[in-house]
Amino acid sequence: MGDETGEETTRAAIEAVWRLESTRLIAALVRIVRDVGLAEDVAQDAIVAALAQWPKTGIPDNPGAWLMTTAKRRAVDAFRRRARYDAAFAALAHELSEAVEEDPGAGIDHVEDDVLRLMFICCHPALTPEAQTTLTLKLVAGLSTREIARAHLAPEATVAQRVSRAKRTLAEAGAAIEEPSGPERAERLSTVLGVVYLLFNEGYSATEGDDWMRPTLCDEAVRLGRILTVLVPDDPEVHGLSALMELQSSRLAARAGPDGEPILLDAQDRRRWDASRIRRGLDALARADEGAAAAGAGAGPYALQAAIAAEHARAASVDDTDWNRIADLYEQLGRRTGSPVAELNRAVALGRSRGPEAGLVLLEQLEDVPALRGYHLVPSVRGDLYERLGRGDEAAEQFERAAAMTSNERERALLMRRAHAARGDGGRVP
């Protein structure tokens, strides 16, 4: 029994290592083998080898280096099987002979450049927008096919086929492995910004599973955002996205309790908000605003969302928040993007600034918007507005409806607690 428990503990530790290392491992391997599909295959081979060996020998001091060494050796084997004794094989073999002999410092080199390069590759113009997003979420975010399917409301089989086709398309297009520059970089930049934001959002509010958040994904997105501000310093929206992610991520420590249970904005201890990230976010927002003014343009979508986050960051409490300003910013965002989610958030802000009835009026106008059908936050917002009007039973019904629609276990439990609290039983879930 003890051995089984030990093996389970080791397996859990290996899975944790994979979550931390997989993106950087695959990104570095793409640079070496110059084939996205092969890089993913040999990385998977490495983790299979770890699952077989580490329960017996223990987890090495530098698991990332071990995985990289093993993956490189699998790549050499793959080249041999393909009889490709070409320059890539020679370079890889030479690198192995010099660098991977059980060297505890032989980790994944050029990590930042590798991950960013992988993102630009995933956003290659030969791919459809759906394929670009899906491949990035798979390789960079490390999301499972099931998680991606849930996020896009698509069948798992469709997502799996999309990933396979995307990798095949890249191979057939002879996609350049080097990070693009000049006009080609500019052409892909908006897509890269979009997938970085998707990566952040999946970390901030996990689509499904037992965790309310996945902070490592947020941290990776923030890191990539900082790199992009150096890579493209004159683009206001690059700074806008970085500002948004810095400000939002400042709340991570306050968004969950000791056991991982969600804590909503009203109940958060703002002393736990990360002041250094707030400062970086406000500085980045100022650069975004300066860049937009210099270009004679208005604030872009990321900068508008960052401005909303800044209002929260500057406020000492929910009651001190300038909800009128937030409602105005959401209105600008809705006009700029046509996003019904922006309008849903405006309903929340109107409910705070002008009363719950004003929020409900706007919410009713969103009833038949196709993109919001099946979106669990619609009944959740309605439930909140009903609750603030004292309509407890109606609020409970909406919270229960939202709970049935979400795939995140933590969020479902939170919504059920709110439903029971709205009915007056103290939020106890039977």
C-alpha cells in the first residue's frame, strides 16, 4: 500500500513538472528540430520516459534539464529513423555530445525567445484564425483538447483535427522557424496579442476542472506581455495588453481562499493586491495612452480594458469605485469591438452606479444575443442584480441555472452557495 502511495505521489509530481516545463521544452525543441509536430512528439516521449523511470530513481534535481536531454535524444532517434543525416541532425548530435552529459545546468536555453518564437509560429498566416488560436492554446498554454473544446464550444474531435491539420499545414508551408521581423512580424502581432490574452484569461478563470484559477498561465502571459513591450515598444496596444494583465494579475492572491475557494471582488482583501504589479500596470497604461495620443488615435480595446482595471486598482473599496467611469469605458469598448460580453459587463457597472434596475434593463436587451446563449455569466449577473433588489428566490434560481452551465467545479460550488444564501439559509450547500 505504501509503495502505491509513493508511486501516486511521484506521478503527481511528474505531472506538475510537465505543466511547468512543457511550454518551454516544446518551444526550445521547435528551434532545434524545426518541426512543430516532431517537437511535440519527442517532448511527449520524454515525459513517458520520466513516468517510467522517475518512480524508481526519484525526480532529478533539474527535471527540466533531464526532460530536455531525453527529448533531444528522442529527436536524434527520429532523425535516424527518417535517415535524415542532414545539417540539423549534425548540429543536434554535436550539441548533445558537448552539452547534455548529465549536466545539471543543461536546462532549456533562450527560454523567452523560444516561447515567443513558438507563438509567432503558431500565428503563421498559412493557418486560419481558429487554427492559430487552437494551436497556441495547445502548445503554449498546455491546455488539453477537452479544455480547448470547452472554451470554443466545439466537439473534442473537431479540435483534435484542427490541431493535426494546423501542424501539417505548417510543415507543408515550410513555415520559417525563426521569429519573423519587420512587416511579417507586424502582420502577426495582433493575433499574437489575442492568444496571449486568451492564455491569461484561461489562467485567471479556468474554463473547467477543480481549480478556480491557473496562476502559472497568468504569470506566463504577463511575462510574454513584458517581452512584447520590448520587442514592439511603439505599439500602444502592446502596452495596453501588458497593462491589463499586470493590473488583473495583481489580484490573484486575493481571489482565492486558503483551500482554493473563490473570493469575489466585494469580499477581497485589497491589502493582498500586488502593489508592484499595479504600479507596472499603471505605467504601461500611461505609455499606451501616450502612444495612442501621439498616433492621433483613441484607446484600443486592450487599453480600454486596462483603464477599467485601473479604476478598480485605484479604489480603496468596491463602494469607492468610480462605477460611472467604468460603465462609460465598457460602452466605449462595446462600440469599438461589438462584443456582447462588454455590454454584459456594462450591465454590472450600471447596476452599481445607477441601481440594479438599470442593470436589468440592459441585461434584458442582451437576452437574444446568440453569442451569449449558454454563457453562464448571464444568469449569474442576473442573479446578482435580483439579490441586490431583495428578490431572493429569483436570484437563487438564476444562480442555480448558472451553476448548471459552468464546467468549473469551484465556480459551480460558489454559485450554489450564493443560491442557498439568496434563499436565506446562510449559504450552506446540503
